[in-house]
Amino acid sequence: MATSRADIKADIRRRLRAQREERYVEHNLLHLLDLPEISRAHVIASYYSFGTEPSTIALNRAIVASGKTLILPRIIGDEIEWVEWNGTPETLSENGKFHEPTGPIFTQLDAIDLVLVPALAIDPDGYRLGQGGGFYDRALPLLRAWKHGVVYPYERMEHDLPREKWDIAVDSW
């Protein structure tokens, strides 16, 4: 029986998650503040990391402290809504394993200069393998922003990842 692309992706995800569990070390992503695209950006879309994901918590707070507008995703059904976050934990609510901002939807998607995109792996052409929910696959085509994939150094693959016709490559990682 032939293995489907979905089965291959599920197997890769399983292996990458296990690798994260084995190799996890507490860290921060503050070095990303040195990226020219972040330095120039006024509005940055990020996410509130959880578990063994590369931690965006200190980075998000530093972005807010720098005076930039930070927006985070809120999951509604199968879609992402973007909501401005002021950096205080009290303005987050729990949605399963995710922490999401409360407040009104940020509707000026054209104003987003940069989006930090979570991934389990990114291939040499910038195509990412996400967690499998498809939220970013649906959200990224709506954004004209610079897309920076967030992975650990060992998750930068030397080979192509399985791709779908709707996949969008990130600009940097």
C-alpha cells in the first residue's frame, strides 16, 4: 500500500516533536531583534509559544517595550484572527494549549510589516512544516508582510519537505 503525503507529514511531525522533547533547552529569541526586518517594522505579528516551541515570550515583551505594535493570533474555528497585545498576561485567555489575546480584532492586515511564523521544520527553499492545523496556511496568503519562520537551528532541513499547492515559503528563518 502506498504511503500518502499526509502520512509522511504526520510521521515527520512525530519525529520532530520527539526531537524537540529530547533536545529542549530553555532559551529566548531576543537575537531576532537584530534582524533588519524587525528593526524596520512598526507592526509585528507573532505568537505566544507553548511547550517546547522556540520561546517567543521574552521576544514579544521586548517588541511591546520597544513601542512597536504587536499582534498575536486568536483561533476562531479554522481561521486566525489577529489581536493587538499589550504584553500583560492578564489580557491572554487559554484556548486549549494556546494562550490567545483578548480584545478587538486587528483589521489593518496591510499594516503588518513582519510575521513570525511557527514551524516544526523549514526546508532550504523556505517551505515550512507546521503543527498540522493549517491555520497559518490559511492566514499567510492574506498578509503581504515579511515572513520569518521560527525554528531551532537543527530544524533547518537540508532536504525538501513535502509540499502542498497552498504552501507559502517564508522569506527568512
